[in-house]
Amino acid sequence: MAARKGCTPSRLALAWVHHQGDDVCPIPGTTQITSLNQNIGALSVKLTQQDMAELESYVSAGVVKGERHALMASTWIASETSPLFSWKAD
């Protein structure tokens, strides 16, 4: 479906979360500015009710597999993002 929508699987996944309702907002973790920009692109992926049903069928079919990245907890060490205090106005 990502290929049909002209996006990456990651963008499709974020778009799916975004389309869960007005009270749901995906909060992806990233340490790279380029990845942040890619994640923002998920907002332009429009999913129809048919698309949502198809995506739900993938999950219900039990085809989702995999583990979390073992080094995920230490990815902040190589982060390019600015520290939070630099974002706040004085």
C-alpha cells in the first residue's frame, strides 16, 4: 500500500495512526532532522475508509512481526536535535 500511496512504509504507518481519530496524534521518536522531515510528510498521506480497512486486515491477519531495536534507548547520544531548553522562548 505504501508504494500505491507513493510513500514509505514508515510514512504510511504514521498516517495510519494519525487517521485513528481527532484525539490521536503519533509521536515518532527520531534523532535525525532528515527523519523528522520525513515523518512530517506523513501528514500529506490521505487514507480512505477502504485504505483503513485494508490496513486493519493486515494487522488482524497476524502478519505484524519484529522486535524493538535493541539499542533504541541510547539513540539520543547521537542526536542532531537541539536540546529542549533551546526551543523555549525567554
